[in-house]
Amino acid sequence: MRVLLFTGKGGVGKTTTSAATAALAARRGHKTLVLSTDPAHSLADAFGVELGDDPTEIGDGAYGSLYGQQVDIQQAFEASWREVQHYLRDVLEQGGVDPLEADELTVLPGADEVLALLELRAQVAGGGWDVVVVDCAPTAETLRLLALPEALGWYMERVFPVERRAVRALRPVLTHLAGVAMPPDKVFAAVERLHGELAEVRALLVDPATTSVRLVLTPESVVVAEARRTLTSLSLYGYRVDGVIANRVFPAGGDDPWRAGWVAAQATQLEAIESSFAGLPIWQSAYRPNEPVGLDALVALAEETYVADDPLDLVATPEPVAIERVSSDEYVLTVALPHAERRHVELARKGDELVLTVGSYRRLLALPSALRRCVVDGAGLRDGRLRVRFRPDPELWMRS
């Protein structure tokens, strides 16, 4: 199975590009599902068909086995979060909140994207597809979403067990003092279930044999700058980018001075794209006077974009995080951070974890046992990789 996630700044043609890639994969004989995690749900508009909360066949088989899906968020939310929502609603109502307002207040923030990712997990686990293409939300929302499985995992492993034990032991006392029912076990079970499902999503999304992210951009300075930051952030969280699609490129030629100005401006940005994403495939799609809608137009767009390349090929990329023993008393942990600037990178050791912050994004890296018994001996950022040196600490080794 091949899983491709498309993301990029809003308005760059991400949905059209993901729909075109899915259509081409189906045309070439792969049973393909294209799934939207974007709350805007413009995927149906790209195909010019109605899509529902179950996989819907597109094109009646004329383009191979192609299906599209836009998840019924309300139905999926109730199935995954019902116990927690009912408990929170009861608490709010006991506090005097109107029942209708309580319903609104207990909606999980970001539920659309989270539940769409859970649907992706379910579709992949079902094994019914050769290719799953994901039309992700715009960049910022996607990055927050992709950070969620690991962040929730940290909370569940370190904080949640303590809280659950405390509530179970003190439930009668706390209920009496607070005047509000403490969470029953089924609430904790629902949270644990969500954690387990998101952990499976994370494992799927970082699997180099299956999944990769594709960046869609337009040759404009602001968009290219954001794409560079996106590459840095995706690498921070361990996700692999396997290519870049430069969309809406003006073709050269003709005597129109207005177009000539755009061609010149875009040429500068296309050079920046080549240097910024060196080592990755970079595809281009030409500017079109009309938006491609429908299977014929989408397949034509994909064929012109990928030319002779197979859009499903796996591209070899370096390990996002690697550990090397360079001598008997030194280890080096490296983290891929392309385009990161030293002034935006912060590093701290906290117990058995390394806290790595790049700009507004933070990741807690759990250290393997060998490095837990070491101390940080320095760090440096070079050639797009952060190198953290560790040396053994005799006191920690004696304690262990």
C-alpha cells in the first residue's frame, strides 16, 4: 500500500493536485482512495461529483477503481468521543450551563482533522486499497495535527496513569467536596482508546516503506518561505517529504509584457525552490486559464506534472532521527532540520527526554536507555542536521 499526504499554504492548489494524483494512480490500475482531512471539503468540487462519508466511486470505473471520501465528522465524533462528551456535558449542566450551550462547549477542538486521520487509519487497516491519497488541511493546521499523536502519547504515558489512580481512589471524597461526579472508568477508557488509535496513526504516517508527504506551492516568495519552514517542522516530527510540486507556473514565450513580468519573477522563485529542496523531486504544473475540474482535466494535469515519473515511487530520504556511537565514550544523536536557523533552535535535557524547540514547534524526544545514562556534551547545527553529542556519566551508570 502507498499513502501520500498533500499539504501546503491555503490557495496553492493542494486539493486539485491531490485529486489529480489520485486520478492518475487509478487510471494506471491502482485501486485508489482519496480522502479529505480539510474541513473546507473542496475535494468534491475538484471532481465535480457528490462525495459522502463512505468511499464513493468516482467515474463509474471509466478511470479504474477511484473512490473519494469526506468523513461524516458528527457520526465519527460520537462514536469515538461519546463517553467523554456525555460526562463533560453533565458537568456543565450541573454548573448551570444551558444544555444546548453545553453541547457546543464539549466539541473536541480540531475534531474534524483528528477524526479524519482516524478514518485514514481504518481505511489502511482494512487493506482494501493500493493507494490512499490524503488532501490535508492547510499547512499550519496539518502541523498541529501531526504533532498531536506524539504529544498525547507523552501525556498518556506519564500523567494519565497517575491521574486515573488518584481519581479512582478519591472518587467518593472528590465527588462529595466538588459536588460534581468524578469521571467514571469508561471516560478514561475512551481517552485510552483514542490514544491507542492515534498511536497507530503515528506509526502509519512515519513508516518510510508506506507513507510520505508532498508539498504543494506556487512560485511566490511568501509561499516558498512557508514551504521551507514546513519542511523543517515536518522533519522535526519525523515525517518524510518526498517531493515538491510547483503549481501555476507561467509558460515563457509570447509578447505580452504582463506575462513576461510574471515569468521573470517566477523564474527567480523557481531557482530558490531548486536550491531549497535540493535532493527532492521537483515537479511543475503550468498555469491554466481555467481550473481543472473533472476526471479528464485532472488526469491531464497529473500527466503534465509528473511527465515520465511514477508519482507513487518511494524516494529515499535520510532518517529523521538517528543515533551513532562514534567512539567508546561518545554518542551522537542527529535530527534532520533542513533550513532551520541556529537562532530559532532551542535544546534542553529534561530527565530522560530531550526537549527540542524550533520556532513555535516543540518535540519531546524520549532518549534510548544508553543515552539516558549520558550527559549532553555539546550540540551544533550543520548542513540541515542538528548533532547532539553525549558522553557517559559515571554516576548515572552506577545508579543503573
